[in-house]
Amino acid sequence: SPSILSCPLDVHSGNVARKLGLLIRKQNDAKAVTELDTVLRSFDFKDPVKYDFALFGLGAIDKFI
């Protein structure tokens, strides 16, 4: 079930999440995953991972960050 998953956090998705105000923590660690997970679950508790592609994709665009 997607509801038990957490969004993977890498350098791209972390930077985008910070720029969008979804993540405050500066390190990409387990605490940051929990922080981002809480925000994404507030958008969709049943499938918080569906936002992964958007976060990663925006991070791949050079001019976005």
C-alpha cells in the first residue's frame, strides 16, 4: 500500500522541497525524511509518495534551483 511508504529524499528532491517551503531541515537525513513525509501526508495521506516524481523532476531543471 502506498500509504506506508515515504518519499525518498536525495539532493534534488531535498533542494526542491526546501525551495517550496516543504522542508526546513538543512541535512538530508532520516529526520528530514520524517519532516517531508509529514507535509506530504497532509496533502494525501493515502499516497504521499506520488509527489516524488515532481520533486525530483523540478530538481533536474537547472534554472529551478
